[in-house]
Amino acid sequence: MTLSLRPEPGTARPFWDAELETQSREQWRALALSSLQSHLRRAYEGSPFYRRSFDTAGVHPDQVKSLEDLRRFPFIDKKILRDRQIAVPPFGDLCAVPERDIVYISASSGSTGVPTASPFTAGDFDDWIDYEARQFWSSGLRPEDRYCHSLNFSLFIGGPCVLGAQKLGALTIHAGTVPSDRLLNILKQFQATAIWTTPSYAWHLGETAVKEGLDLKNDLAIERIFVAGEPGGSIPETRARIEELWGASVYDYYGLSDIFGSCAGMCEHKDGLHWAEDHIHVEVLDPASGEPVALGERGELVLTTLKKSARPMVRFRTGDIVSFTDAPCACGRTSLRMHGVHGRQDDMLIIKGVNIFPSDVEAAVRQDRDLTGEYLLVVDRVDHLDRLAIEVEYRHGFNGTLDELAARIERRLKALTGVGAQVRILAPDSLPRATHKAKRVDDRRSGVWS
Ligand SMILES: [Zn+2]
């Protein structure tokens, strides 16, 4: 049997839920406030942790008359989630429903410490998958598409996101994480039109396909690539390189294992990520003072769920450094848009007193067409002074001078980040390729990879 090569163009319906998605900013705020009041009450009444925590802080859900009143409530963070889960197994006392109401759990990858489980009721799960469908729709996915989900299914919150594409009506291929040659065969055999993976892996998979002699634009039918899990998807230079390689459009998504697989994603205009504002309230705070920063400024993302009943999250500090805008988007949607994750606070390097994120270096490196785009930050301490080196690779076929190339990259990095770094140019394929999340920093000051 031969499958037809390309589906017919999608329908003209622009929104998944037009009334919700195009409401005024005032309506978004009013909706958030009414959800917040009842959500905080549910947390207080259902969760022993929140009752204790609110009582200790001298706050009560009935005191919340505006969204700003939330600022009097205490923060939670990953450590609290983990500690409470250990103290009250298996899900911790932040849970606000009895276990019989829980139908699904995801768990964080657990690369460090104890994996924390994120419980969902049937209603929470339906809300989440409906949001995934809405977000996919805004990125142009349609029932005519063949969507290949190439994320890990093992406890990982990214796994069930495929059900959003299924709910939307697309044909879904639950591929999971399989070896690259097998995945390429799947994409080719079924002529998939969309795929979801990490940005590093999208790049790696594209390069592997080319090496194996596949013509990405003719042998495969990929039109849309959804990416998440790394800052790269928000960096225009990185998206442009992946788009050029595949001849497809790249959409960045952002999710958190403790809340939803996707909390935000790009529409067709790609000017930031539309936020799931009816499900999750956003604060952007100065990480040191805990005070809000002005709209558009960079700060730490702090989240409060508005509906999730199994485990409400009240003022969860994500550690992610982001910025937001409420300016109208050309697509007509009015939700807040996140301008990417500039990095995690944990990933931020301080070199000679200057803050620098690997994503800043990535933007500089990926502008240059004489480089492959792979890079590694090597941080060392020599004579008590921090020293940053950037390892990059020249491209196959490059015939210029390596010294000139290095000097050019050094100048660009200095202009972009304010930090002077030594640039080491390596031969193509010298740096390790990522099959999931890329390691971009080799911090030799502490002797560990971060
Ligand atoms: Zn938009």
C-alpha cells in the first residue's frame, strides 16, 4: 500500500477556542482572579502542607481580592516538593485530593536527587490535553497532519503531549525515543508532516539524515518541527539553522514536569510563546529580592496553577530566567507571551563578575555560517581568575583562515555578552552530538559538568 505523499491543506478555522483566545487583557485578568480565589481555597482545604504554610505566613485565601494579593503568599520550590514527597510518600502533602482521584503521574527525570512525582486527576489530565490541542492548533497543526511524537514515554511528562495532537484530529505516530536510523525510516515510511523532539536532536537527526544520503526536503515530508526542553528553540539563530537544514518550520514549546507537558508554545508568528494563561498564573521576579520586575524585563519565572486540583502549585519558583510581553500578537491571540527561557538560574555562569548564559553564546555562534553550530563553553580558573573558552567547529568545506575565524567569533561574543573569551576552532564532528539534552558547559572550576 502506498500512502499519498502530502495531506490536503488544513481548514481555515484560525483558533481552537476563539472566544477564550482573543479576549481582552482585562478579561484574562478577571478570569485568572476568579480561578485563583477558588484554587487557593481548594489548596487550603485539601492539602495539609498548604494549610500549615498559609497559617504560618498569616495569609488566607479569603484575603485575595486582586492578583497582586498573591504576593503575600509563601513560595514553594523543587526542594520542598522533594522533601514533602519523602516525608509523606508517595506524592507528598501538597496533594489536595485523595489517592483514589489520581489517575496519572509523571515524574521528573531525576538526574539529580529523588524524582518528584506530579499527580493528575482525570479532570486535570483532560484540561492539560485540551490545552496541548489548542497550542498545537495555534502552531498550524491540523487534522490532515501526520504527527510523529519522538519524546520519551517513560514517566516523562512530554510523553502524553501526543494526545493533544490526537485530540486535534491529526494522525499520531507514537514513536518515542528510538535510534536515529529507525526514526528516519518511520518518518519516511509514513511521510510524517510534523515531529516533536529537542532542538539539539532535531539538528543531529537532520545531519544524520543528510550523511545517510536522504534528501530532507524531498524524501521526507516534514513541515513542522516542535521543540522543547532546551533554550535553543527560543533562539532565532538556532531555529533558522534547523529550519534551513530541514526545509521546515520550527516551533518552540515550554513545559514543566511539575505542571503541564506544555505551558506555552509558539503560534505561526513565532514572536514569543503564548502562555496557558487560563491554567497557570505567571509572576516574573527578581531572583535575589523576590520583587516583581517590570513587564519585558528578565527575571525568575514563578508559577501558580489556577485549576489543577490533584496538586495545586502556589508560587512555584522554577529557576528559569524569562521575560514576557502583553503586546497584541499578529495572530490575534491576546494571552501573555514568553520571550523564551534565557537560561536556568543554575546554568548562569558568572565570569569576571559578568552574568552569561550558554544561550547568549549560542546566539553568537549560530549566526556564523562558517561554523557547524555545535559549541561547548569551557570554564577554568587560572591563577584565581575565571577563564572562559568557547569550543566551536568549522564547517566541512571551509577554506578560510582559522585565526581570522576565531578572531571574528571572539569580537562577536565580546560585543554580545561583554565577556572576553578565547575561541578554539575544532575540526567538524569533534564535539559530542546530543541525542537528548545537550551538555553545553564544561565547568572545570568545580570538576563537574553542569
Ligand atoms: Zn500569536
